[in-house]
Amino acid sequence: MSTTTISPQLAPQFAPQLARPARPGTVRLTRRGRLVVLTFAVLTILVIGFVLAGGSVATDESGTPEPTRVVMVGAGDTLWDIAAGLSDGGDVRAMVDRIQRLNALDTGMVTAGQRLLVPAE
């Protein structure tokens, strides 16, 4: 007959995993904890954005309007031609942008007989 002995020690792969003590000063977050921290950070950023954006509200006081005059578009005229005549050797592209803003134009297309506001300078 053979003899079998049973050791009271468990094999290392079956030994219960002991929790390592946390190092002082370290924090481990659970999944829910990370979600709470992320939500808090997003809400904080939104609140800061609303506070900063609140300072850009328009006032009741009107500003001084830009002095303008009206120009009638002739046959064959383009917005570039009109802006070149008004820019006096300056930046024509900037003048085209000013005319488009003054007249709320989406494109540079103008038609004969159209009235345009242009800077009076």
C-alpha cells in the first residue's frame, strides 16, 4: 500500500490573493468614482464658460455707426471694381469685405441698378 500525505499549504496558484496595502498618498478610484470626477470636471468647465460668456452680452447703448454713402452699381461693374475705386491704393480685399459686411452680402455678386452702402472715407 502507498501512503499519501496532505500538506496544509495550498499551491501558490491557488493561494488567496491578499490585497496590497495602498501606499500613503495614493487614491484608487472605482469606475463610479471616475465617472463622478469626470462629470464634476465637465460641469465645472460649463459653469466657467457660462460665467465668462456672460460678460459679452450686448448693451442697450448703441455704438456710433460707420459713416457711409450709397453707390449705384452700373452695367458691367463688379464688387472688386467698386472696392478698388474706394480703397485709394490700399488693400482692395479688405474693402470688399467691408462692403460685404455693410450690405450683408453672402457673395461678391452684384447686379446693375443695385444700391450699395460703401464707406464714406
